Amino acid sequence: SMRRVTFRGCKLDSVNFRGGKLHEVTFENCVLRDVEFGGATLRQVSFAGSTLAGADFTKATCTKVDLRGAELGITAGYDALRGATIDSLQLVTLAPLLAHHLGITVKD
């Protein structure tokens, strides 16, 4: 459980937040590689300027999670992003992954 914690300019590789409770946590200009958020509860968590590479959000619960300004490399748990805020550029990047996850075929 973490409350009111700020990580600035750090590198977190293979960190396991699985089943954790993160409340008012800020990741500012961090690199999070192969991070596990599976089953975690994220409330008022932000990732400004951070890179999420290989992040797994499977069965996470997101409330007021702010992903704007982050580089998103989410590998699993797209449905758990309900309650998160992203910007329009992130949406364009995530759209093919979301479509695939939902079983939507896109053909031109």
C-alpha cells in the first residue's frame, strides 16, 4: 500500500505492484519497464512524462488515473483502463491494440 508517494526521474524495472493499493501516487519522468499492476487498485495515480514499457494492468481498478503525457507500452489489461484519462495522441496509438483486444477487425 502506498499513499501520497512521488517517484521522480527514476527507473523501475520488473517492479511488482500486483494486488497493491496506490492512492495519490505520482510517477514523474520515470521509466517503468515490465511493471506489473495486475489486480492493483490505482486511485489518483499519474504518470506525467513517464514511459510505461511492457506494463500489465490485468484486473487492475483505475480511478482518476492520469496517463496523459506518458509513453504507453501496455501489454495486457486494456479493459482495466476504465477510469483512466489519456490524450488524443495516445488514443490513436492504443486504438489498434484496443480493437484487437475487443475482437474488432479493421480493414481498408
